[in-house]
Amino acid sequence: MRADAGICAEEIENSWNGFYLKAQEYTGSDDDKGADYLRDGAELCFEQAKKLSDIEDVKGLCSELVADLTTAAEEDGIGMNTDSEWVYLEIRDKIHDYIEKEHENE
């Protein structure tokens, strides 16, 4: 992901998809780093998404993050091997709260 302010929604989405795929590679290993990796990726993408000027892009990306993090816990089992899914569910809840707050401000 580029470090400049000109990042676009598509770049953030592509980065997020890469984080998610990489986290899945860790699933089932003894040290199951997937949950930490997913959390870190979600935090990075969330912070970048909040910098976008188009609020619809922000909401869309944040909604995708919430949906994917929920799927990671409920279907893909990322972090389940070591009961560490809570690590990324905390950031999911933070992003969800941000989306709700933005809806109140409309």
C-alpha cells in the first residue's frame, strides 16, 4: 500500500484482500498467527479508509471489513485453532461502531 495521501478505495480493498488471503494461510498452524495478521491488516485498512474523501467509499470499505472479519470467525475459522479470534473481533466491533456513528451524523 502506498504511503501517500492519494490512496484510493480500490488500493485499500486490494490490500485487504491480500491480508485476508495471507491470514488464511496461517490457519491451523500451531502458532496460528492468522488472527494477529488479520487484526493488523484490518487496522491498517480501516485507518486508510477513514482518510478517503468520499464517505460512500469509506462506508463501503468499512462494511466489507466488518463482513469479512465476521466470516473469518464464523466460517473460515481464522484463529480458532488457538481461540484467538477475539483479537480481530475487537477491531471488527470498533469498525462497526464507526459505521454506526457515521450513519447517525447523516
